[in-house]
Amino acid sequence: MAASEDEDDDEDISTTVYSSAGNGQSTNAAVGRPMVAAIRCTAGHLNPPQAKRCRVCPQTVPPQQETHVPRPVLGVLRLSTGEDIPLDQDVLLGREPKPTSQSIDKQHVLRLPSPGKDISRNHLQIRLVGWRVMVTDLGSTNGTTIRPPGGGPAEALPPGGTRLVEPGAEVTLAGVVSFIYEATG
């Protein structure tokens, strides 16, 4: 199925990534990242205060006093196109993505290959909210599906819908390009 958007886009099938500045939020001026409450596992990885097991390694997280730190990189998106995108800021994905004023942080803007124009111009947004990774379908024509960590059936994300994704989840745009979210330390 082809997207029902203007047909005058060039058909460059390369993936392009660039950053766009937004209008900011409460951040640590030294590193430009939002501050979050955190605790550490026995291996030293940062985790959300409620964690019992580390989000990166299988170590337990002992009871401890939380501290406030600049939010670490939450992970990486491993794209089926071969690129790895760090989750250090929000991400906008599409065939011809155009950042909007809705982004409160800087964001990666990722142009995806879509020779058949199956992927919408602005298809999917990934927002980092504290320790959570939220995906929002931006009203795409050909949809977004999410397969939970460990397999299981993929579920369609309704146009305009938002869902929390966990490490190991696979997200597919228009059945053409996919990525897996991996947590990193």
C-alpha cells in the first residue's frame, strides 16, 4: 500500500539523521539532559528508583537512597536499515520528517528509505519521558506495529496512538522498516 501523500518527493532511499533544537525543558545545563531520580545496580548501571533488577544487566538493585543525575542514554534503536540511533533525546522518524513545535527537547530526525512511499512523511515519534520510552504513531497512512519483548504477536498502534515500549520491543513502520529498542548502560 502506498501512502496517500504528495507524490512529488524525491525517491532517495538513503537513511538520513540530523538533530533539531527544540525549545528546551528543565535540564542540567552542563550536559543538556533532563535530571532524573536514579539508583545503581551492583555493576554500577543507573536505573529508575523502583527497579529491583537492572535494566541493562541481570544484577539485582540493592535498596539505597536515590540520587538525581542527568538522564543517561536510555538505549539504542537498532534499525533494519543498519543504523543505530542512541536514545539520548527524542526521535522523529518518517519518509520526509519535519520537526514540529510539539517537541520540547532537541530531537534526532531520521529520514527513512521508502521508495514506494509506504512510510508517511512524519510517521512516528519517540519521546523520552523520565526513564520511559514512548512511541506515538503520527497519524500514518500505513500504520505502525509493536511486537513485545520476547516475541508474541505484533499489535497495531492506532493512528495517533501512544504506547510505552520496553527494551526488546520491535517496532515496524508500514511493514517496511523496523527497529528494536535495546537498553544500554
